[in-house]
Amino acid sequence: MGLYLASCSAEYLPRGDYSIMCATLNYLSCCPPMHFVVKLFPEIIIKSPPVRKRFIKQLRENLRRLVKGRYPDVKVLSQWDKIELVAEGVDAERYAFVARVLGNTPGVANFSHVSTHPLGDFDEMAELLWPLYGEGLKDMSFCLRVKRTGKHDFSSTDFEREVGGRLFQRSEARKVQLKGADVEIRLDIRGQVLSVLETTIQGLGGFPLGTQDAVLSLISGGFDSTVASYMTIKRGLRTHYCFFNLGGRAHELGVKEVAWYLWDKYGASHRVKFITVPFEDVVAEILTKVDNSQMGVVLKRMMLRAATEVAKNWKVEALVTGEAVAQVSSQTLTNLSVIDSVTETLTLRPLITMDKNAIIDIARAIGTEAFAANMPEYCGVISVKPTTRAKPERIEHEESKFDFAVLDAAIAGRREENIDQMMDDWVDLPNVEVFSAPQPGAIILDIRHPDEVERKPLDGGATEIQLAPFYALQNSFKKLDPSQQYLLYCDKGVMSQLHAELLKEQGYENLAVYRPGTT
């Protein structure tokens, strides 16, 4: 354990690598309080004092909302240059939960776990540090960095030299190295209290949600729109979602799943809306009335018109799309200009100069790659020779054939739901049997996201459990043994119920829902 932590403590751990940080619990058993120190995103620090104060207050409130609903005993305290989260006692589940919140909350540059101890003499302090760092110093260069406040009969340099020397003599370290050391042990002395700044994890950066205006993201569930939505959340923009349904219930469910994932992981401090606009009839009107080469641009203009009306209704300042220059025919600068001309609402395109590989890399890092890779493509219209240089007069001529009453009906028929409640209202689907206990001969399909499975493995007793993430279930279920009975499981039972109903609607009868604790 000492080697593991020592080798990581010199540099930041990658964002989300909470398993390493949670390994410190073995050590923390001897120093009960949980104490995290949060460093602010540098762009917050350079703001004017009133703005900086407002941003820090908002970040503190966001962290309180996210943490206190589950662990009300955690105190969230703010200072001029940092925020601290403190709780008495060590609990592995609480520790991991707080670390995940800090790693996924906009505005956090990085955070460290801190253990505090009574300040003793040099021998006692060297003995205190040995369990955490000693064994890990073998064949490594290291140094001590001490910040000291208060009156003491020694200087910071004295402490570094005396305690560092004792660790060096006892360990098999290669050398003490003041610059560029393999391991940097960071200590803070305030009065008679010594704080050890242990493993540091990078945060999202960006600005706290609530410090910027709201936006409406046009989300399709693919790589681009999900990454664009993440980037606006990270920048502190409260991001609502607008989905144009072209592919029926299965497509809608897939997009809702990824939108909920983004909100729950990165933006759950603020409630947002998920708006579904039924666009099948709009697409049908385009296919029958508009010239083939102009259909892609016309469809995008119709979407912007509809999104603008939704944004006005919710007093949203800007629209967000996942478009990148020249990625597809409708995304040339000429076409984007013609598309934008139908609205006076600002359209943000966070990915506008990014290439596809870079977008996919971000999707992989934030956890949306698997969603997007399994999302059906519903492009709505496919032009044989799509225009890349749309002319406003030609587009207006084609749109003169379009019955705008169809678009008005789509806008009027939209569904607006709170994102945390949007799965509660699905109706008119086949009923699926629900079991509170595993059934003889059945296999449990754990459809949760792999992150959830890792954090909280399902104990099925003697029943076989197979992993089948929900974002791929509609395709993967088709490959399973049709003579085998399956029980779908998720934490709250909502996703498992919806996917079971959709599969049953497609003709599959060899499945039910496993929901422990139901009667």
C-alpha cells in the first residue's frame, strides 16, 4: 500500500481514478476524520473579488446539494482559495461517494485527501509518515515540502531536513532530491496540527453550474451532441436537452439514457428539462415536398426553428449543437450560415474545429462512448447529392412548398419533463412480470452501467449473473439463447422495466424484471 500511494502522490492521479484514492482507507483507520481539500479552477482565482466570491459560494452550494442529500453529516466549508469537506469517522462507501462527486463537479481543479495529526517531535513525525510512504521510497528519489504557520522552535527547512533525513536513513530510497523528485511528500503545519496532503486527483475544471446562463442542447445521442453537452456543463452552463424523435420509442429511450447519464454524473446539482419533439411528420413532409439535394439543410433549419421556440418558452439564452466544420455535407460554413439565418437565438458549437477522433476520445473519457456506439442512426433524410453550398433563395423556394402547420403541430406536441423524472411517465407498453427473488433456472442480466456494477456488485447467490449494459441491450439480447429465461436488473428498476417492455413489444417473451424488495 505504501508503494502504491507513494508512487502516485508526486503527481495528480487521472480524473476518476478513485480506486487508488480509496486504497488509503487502510491507512485512514488510524486517523478517523474524512477531510478533503478542494482547489479551485484557476480561472476562478483570477476573477475580481466579487465575482470570485460568487463563484466560490456557488461551488460550495453545488457540493452541498450533491453530498448532503446522501450524507448530511458532511460539512462543506469555503475559504478564499479553497473548499473543504469534513466528516467524522471513516466509511468506505461515503469516502468513495464524496470522491466521485468532487471528481465530476465543474469548478474543481483538483482535490486531495488530508489527514491531520497532533504535531510531535521529529522522531514522532517520521514514525507517523512511515506507514504511508516508507516502503514506497525504495529506489525512488523524494523530498518533503512543508508549509508552516504559527510559532515553532524550528523552521520549515529544519523540519524538511530532519524528518526527511530520518525517512531516508530508514528506507531504501535512492536519494533526496529537491527538484523533480519521484515522490513529493506534502505537509502543512498550522500551530500544533500537522496535515498530510495525500493522493491528489484532477477535477473537471471549468466553472460551477449556476454561474452562467442556461442553454438548450440539441441532443441526438451520438458522439458529437453528447460531447458538446458535456463541454457546456463543464463551462458552468445549465444544460437542458431537446431531442427530435425520428426513430420511435427505442431511439427516445436511448437518448434519454445518455442525457440522464450526463446530468447525473456532471450536472445533478441543478434540475434540467428534457424536451422531446415528435419530428416524424416533419421528416415526411420534407421527403415529399423538398428537392433531394436540399433536404439536409432544410431539416436542420426546421430543427433550429423548433428549438428556438422551446428556448423562448424556458427563457434559455442559447442553443447548442455538436456540429463540426465539414464533418458532413450540412456542416460547411456556407450551409451553417444558411441554417443559422432562421433564428436570432445564439447557436453555440463547442466542437466546431475538432476532428472526429478527438471527439471520440472525449466521449471515451467521460463515459458516453458506449452509448453513442450503440445508438441507432436516425438521420431522417438522406440526400443522394447533398448541397454543400446552399443558396438562401433556393432554400426559401424549397421551404415554400413545406406545410408549416406540420412544424407547428410538432412544436405543440412536444413533451417537457424534468430529467430526474422523465422515465416515470412511459405508458402504453406491454406489462412485464416482476420478481422480488431470483427464479429457478433463470439468468440475471445486470444491465447497469459498468461503473455502477464495479461500485456495487450484485449478489445473486447461486443464480448466474451476466453483464449486459443497458445501452447495448437492445442489440445484445437478440444474440442470447431464446430458450433461456432472463431477469433484467438495475438499481431502481426503472431502466430494467423499460427495456423489458421494449423487448417484449418486439416479440421476446423469455424475460422478466428482477427487483429485490418488491412484494
